[in-house]
Amino acid sequence: MREGVPTAVSHGLWLNIPDYDAPTHLVKPMMTLPKGALFPMCGMNMGFDRELIGPAIYFGLMGDGQPIRRYDDMWAGWCIKVICDHLGLGVKTGLPYIWHSKASNPFVDLKKEYKGIYWQEEIIPFFQAATLPKECTTVPQCYLELSKQVKAKLRKLDEGGKFLLKL
């Protein structure tokens, strides 16, 4: 982490049944995500500073009937990272470690995730290119601006306005 930059979010990793690639496994346990890098946040294993980033910890709508279902926490992670990068706040990944012993059924998960997987072709480039104006100096201002951009640029993904227009 850069000296003097507060950490707003710390995203942990799983022990026992890990869910990361080999290069990540080889790096030190508490790595700072570089500016501009996104990460697949898991909301079951994270901590955050409510004062610094709390208003942006908004998970997408999930569950039966929602188009991205299991992508709710990943959506939040992408939003958080864009806002933290803009405001100069740090995001760490690696600690805390949590013992994870429940392997999901990939076929059940695929049925729940297929729309999110399809949407990623446009969602990831959107978040990678997202910029916020200098006038946005607080987390709520940043999140509102980002939500306007989501509605303007990703609306075509949302058949019938069932998801994105509710953000």
C-alpha cells in the first residue's frame, strides 16, 4: 500500500478450497490491488471502513428472478474499486483467511450465473474504462455518478429494466 493511503476495503481469500489462480497463490498474502485493476469480490469474506467507503457497499440485487443472481458481490466489488481508485483509497486482498469447506455444484452455479457470465463481456470493459469527474469528492457522489453511467451505457443488457434501473 502506498504510504499514507488509507485502506477502505480488505478482501480475504479462502483456505482449504481456494478460489484463485496460481500466480496469485504465489504472491504475498496481503497484496494491494493496483489502480485500474478489478477483482472478483466475495462478500462473505471482506471487511470495510464504514467511514471511508460504507455508502458504496451496495450489492446488486440477487436471488431467484434477478438476472445476475450470484454476481451481486462481484458487482459491488467493481463499483467499490472504481470509486476507491478515484478517491485514492486502497483496496487489499489476501487477508483475512477463512476456512472454506463447501464446494459448490458447478452445474447449479452455471444455471444461476450464465447471464452474469454473458454480461461480463460488456460489464468488465465498462468498469475498466469508467472515470469519475473531479467534482465527485465523496463516496455518495461517486456512486451516484457511477450509477448514471451504468444506466446510460449498460441499459441494453437489461431486458425490460428488471435490474439496472433498480440500482
